[in-house]
Amino acid sequence: MLVRAPTRVQHDWVLDSRQWAGYRSRAGDVIIATAPKAGTTWLQQIVSLLIFQSPLPRSLAALSPWLEFRLNPPEASLAIIESQEHRRFLKSHLSLDALPLYDEVYYIHVARDGRDACMSLLNHVNSFALGATERINAIGMSDPTIGRPRPKPPSSPREFFRYWMDTTERDDSRNADHFFRLERSFWSERTRSNLLLVHYNDLKADLAGEMHRIARFLGISTAPDLWPQLVEAATFESMKRDGKTLLAHMEHLFERGHDSFLHKGINDRWREVLTQADLERYDNKVGALLSPGLARWLESGRLKAGDPETAAD
């Protein structure tokens, strides 16, 4: 049953939330919704392993469509999910208020410290293949509400961080304001029984424990002798090894294909490049845009900051 229709449109060169209009929910559907480079593919792989109860690699793009992605015709993505007989799981980079909210659908939001997401996004946006960039620019040029190519961001880490902090280009998903608005949208609904908040730091610190938590949320049980194989298949090293299968056809979007997309999977790279003034600007934006509870959780994760469900603010 639809609890709430989207309350706003999220729309830029790459994303258009209106492409969800044709989505028809099924009981048990899973929507994995994150900011870019916050652990989306990692959660897709975890959910795939849990649903299929097998460590064998499967194409995530084929199994888990991204409905709002403007480079894919929405009709094709909708046809894929309508034909699926297994439990469906979809990917999204929309904030929760731009998604339809159903009581029979499970929502998993993965978060990451903004500085870590920014550094990972730097590699992402500078690895687009020429053909993908041309298609994105063509979308912007043909869209009367945009009417121009997507701005090319700086390529150096510190300059990119400043661009990420400062740019106000439309609703571009490559800026801090978008990132924090998305985080607020999920945090404000964190007590919903069909919404689970997961943190990148916790996945790195205790992958098996977080996978158990996700499995419980989804109502999935696994034979004890199979469990270690599923956890191993969800490690970054295994995903990098199996990247050609997991991220099939990624070469059409990124130079070096899956090797570019699954880059390093590490945190704290910002510590090597940002100045004290940069960090103070970030802290000031966090203080202005986030509640203290959300700020603590976004920086540290559940294992250090406590369970979001029971956070006071």
C-alpha cells in the first residue's frame, strides 16, 4: 500500500525521480537508496547474496535496476523488474522524499562520512568514458530546464572538495547540499519499521555482523555452513576480483570499466589533502545543516555513535 507519494522532484543531468512513476511495488521489494559513493554497490552485492543464497557472482546491473538514471530508458528498466520472479532489489540515489513510500517495501539506506564520499566521488566523476560524458551533456542540452552541458569539476582532490562544498548547480548530486539533504530525509524517517540505516564504517568494521543485521531486517535465514561463503563474497577483495561479472558492461560508462568503479574502498583519504580551514568549513556546514545525532552517526556509524532508531534527534 502506498503510504506517501514523492513530495518533490529530484532532477539533474543524470537523475530524474519522475522515472519512478511506472514502478509497481511487490511485497518484499527492497530499495537500496544512498548518496553516490556511499556503499550502494556493496549493499547491492550483500542483498543479492542474501536473496539468492549463493556466493556465485551475478550481474548487479541486470538484477538491480536504477530507475531514475537518465542514461537508461525507464521503460527498459521497468520491463526488467516486471519480468523478475525472484525477490526484487532496486538501486536509487534519490532522497527519501523523492521516492514513493510503500509499507510492503523494504528500504535500506547506506551512509558514509561526507568527506569520504567526496573523495570517492572525485575518482568517479573523473573516470567517465568520453561516450558517457557526451550522452550526459546531450541530456542537459536537450532538457529545457537545464539547457547546458554538465559542468566539469576540478580533478585535484582539494579543489574538488571545495567544488563539492560550494557548487549550487541545480539539484546536482555532486554537491554537499544535496548530500546532506538526502541524509536528513532518511534520518527523519529512521524509526519506520521498513527502513534500515546502515553505515559504511560499520560494514568495514564488522561485515558479518552487519550482514546478519540486514538479513534479519529482510527476514532471510541462511544455513550456518553457507554463511562464511556469503560474507567472503561480500568483501571488497572478492568484489574487485569478480568485478567483470558484478559490473558487466561498466566499460560503457567508465574508463577501465569495473576497475575504475571499484576503486579503493577505503576511508580517510581526505586527511592527506584537506587543510584545517577546509575541515572547519565542513564542520560548520554539518553544524548548520544536520542535527547533532545525525552528525555523530554520519561521521562514526552505529557501532560508535549508537543505533539511529534510538537517537534523540
